Amino acid sequence: MSMGFIVGPLIVFLVFVAPLWLILHYRSKRQTAQGLSGEDTDKLQGLVVRAEQMQQRIVTLEKILDAEAPHWRQKP
């Protein structure tokens, strides 16, 4: 009688849960191994361009502040 409590859930696990678990695991491994898609690469490139633009703006703002308020970098 006590073996029935172990065998039943074990069979359910081996028949349903384990195969589904393995399928989902290896599908996610395959997706991560493929790398970035074309759309993701385009988005990343767009973010790089925006970051470079922001860096240029920051440099310009720092030059303006250096000219107008030379001690702005010093903490009070």
C-alpha cells in the first residue's frame, strides 16, 4: 500500500512533467545560443547612436557651464 503513494506520482512525473521540462529547457537553450535577431540588432544599434548623441550633448553642456560658471564642478 505504501508503494502506491510513491509509484503513482513518479509515473505522472516521468510521463508528463519530465518530457515537458526537457523540451522547454532545450528550446530555451537553443534560443539563447542563436544570439540576437535582426530586429534586436537594429534596436541595439539605434541605442548606440542615441547614446553617442547624448554624450555629445553632455560635452557641449559642460563646455557651456565651464565658460559661464567655472566652479560648477566643485562641491559646496
